[in-house]
Amino acid sequence: MFRLVHAASIWRLVTCLALAVVLACGNVASATLPKREDVKATLTRQPQLLSDLVRDLQPPTAGLPQLYFVGFAGFGGQAVFKREVLAVRQLFDERFGTRGRSVALINHESTLNDVPLATVSNLNHVLMHLGRRVMDTRQDTLFLFLTSHGDKGELTIGLPGFHFQQLTPGQLKTMLDDSGIRRRVIVISACHSGSFIRALANPTTLVITAARADRSSFGCEDRRRWTYFGDAYFNQALRQDMSFTRAFDKARRLITLWETTEKMVPSLPQMAGGEALGAPRLNQ
């Protein structure tokens, strides 16, 4: 028993130290901070980038419920979150019929000129635009995917050289409620992401998280294409099964196998809410 507890404590310590180094240093492969004028120019570009982003979103087809996808890569010090959001968006465009109804917000140095930043204010802008100007909120469904580092009650939003407000469960709930979007599927891939469930889950909001509120998730190294949860849920389970809930069950079993094999402290992915959603009809 002592060995198991001792090993778990050491793993948590190593995880926390590694995250602290990443948050302090940003992407170790690109440690140079942007110049102040470059940061200012990036922030100045945001209104135009957001306008360009939402301009081409297609309205729903009359009488046919649609799925809309929003991806959010919160931490820009590692490229894995950017890669994951782009890959999931492509998956949804090709498999779930969201082409023309999908957008991505990304924090990474490689996308600063072309893609809006993943910030609280930009996410709020996109959700308000979708809910008030584009979606038929009586029948359309939002799929919101957020991937980043995290702590209990907080999703990390960061990019070397920038200072951003972090995202909390209460903030996200307020944004979604104010947007008028009722039918929601929210997937959060981050450590301690289960801490978002209590605020967000309800009969018309399905919430899926990579970890329990008191657990870490894995696979966020810079070189990776997917986090552990992203790989299991999106890259594997959802390529085999179009049910969001059945795919979660498959992904959870796969993650348990990986973590057991590598002797990791179980992340314990969570799912709650969504009882009234049913199976949204998808335009494919």
C-alpha cells in the first residue's frame, strides 16, 4: 500500500513540476518571447480575424437540425493542443457534416496571423454570434471542444508573451446561457476538467471530460499529435461510432488500458448530462 501511495504521490509531483516549467517557459522549442509591438499588433488584429471567421458560417437548413463545431486550443506553449483542435475540426467536417459550420480558436505562434486567439472574449464573441445570428437554437446542437492544461475550476489560457484571463466553469456557463444555445455537447480535454461538470451539465447539455475533478490527464507533450483522451475519443472511438456517448465508453476503456499498462494514476474520464438531447440528426 505504501508503495502505491508513494508512487502516486511522486507521479503527481512530477506532473505538477513539469507543468510549472511549461507554464513558466512556454514552448521549450521556441523560447523567444514576441516583441511588445508584435503582441499589440496581434491583439489589434482580433476583431478582423473574428469577423472573417464567422462571416462564412452557414445558416441551418430549414427543418433539418444541424451540428455546429467550435474548437478551442487554450495553451499555446505546446503545439499538441493546436494539432488536436485542427484534427478534430477536420474529423467533424468530414464525418459529422459540419463543413461550413465549424470554427477554431487557437493559441500558437504559427497561427497568429490567420486564426483568432483562444481567449475568453473571443470565445464569447463566437458563441454569441452562433446563438443569436446563425443557429436555430430550437433544434441545432453545438459541439464545443476545449483542449489545454487545467487546474481545478480553471482551464489554462496562455501564450508566451501574452497575458490572458483564464476560463472558469461559471464563465463558460454564463456565455453559453447568454448565447441562447440550449442543445450543447461540451468536451474538455485537460487536467481536472471534471471540475466543470457541476456548473455545465444538465438535461440539454452533455459534458464529457478527460479527467475527474481531482485527477490529471496525460499526453500533452509538445511533439504529440493527440493527447491521450483526444486520441482515444476522437481519433479512435468517434471514427468507429457516431454516438458521442458510446464513443466515450469505448474511449474510457482504451484510456484505462493505456494508463494501466504505463502504471499511471488513473485519470478517470467523466460524462454527465444530456438526457434530453437524444441523437441529433446530422446533415452528412
